[in-house]
Amino acid sequence: MTKRGLPHPEHLRLGQVLSGVRTHLVDEQTALAKAYPQTGPRALPAKQLQVAIDALDAARSALDNAVLEEHPAAAETYDYYPCQEHRAEVVVPEKPGSSAGRVRLGR
């Protein structure tokens, strides 16, 4: 059985989520790069975030190709590369370490 892929509205939703996550990761990676040395062990977290951003970019590119193939009449390049106001917002708790529904692990 051949899988058909995602419906176009799901591609749109996923594009909004992935672009919002990317925007947030870039902001965090920039903050780390400014706060820590560019080389050595303390540079590793910023470099690892860059690897994650690159992987996210590769996934978005592949999904952009998929939506164009699956839904040629409806797909647009902004499905996976929406403008700022159409990107999902990453919500971070105001107080570090707190969030609704937070569950402690190991207890």
C-alpha cells in the first residue's frame, strides 16, 4: 500500500509549527553564541543548536518538495516558509522551571 502523504491543511499547520520552532531556535542559538566562547567545550551547545537548525531546514525543504508534489494545485512556497505573522509562536513559561502540567521525572 502506498501512503499518500499529508492533506494540504496539515502541511500548512506543520509549516507554521516548524518555522516558529526554527525562529525560536535561531534566537536561542544567537544568545548562546554571544554568551559563550566560539571555540572549546563551552561552544558546544551553540554548535549543537546550529546542527538542529540545519536538520530542521533540511526537513522543511524535503516537506516543501513533498507538498508541491502531493498538492500541485494548492501548494505554495510559503507553506513551509511562511511570513513572520503566520509562524507558530513558541511559548516559554514566565518563571523558569515552571509550566502548567509539568511532571517530575523519576518520582
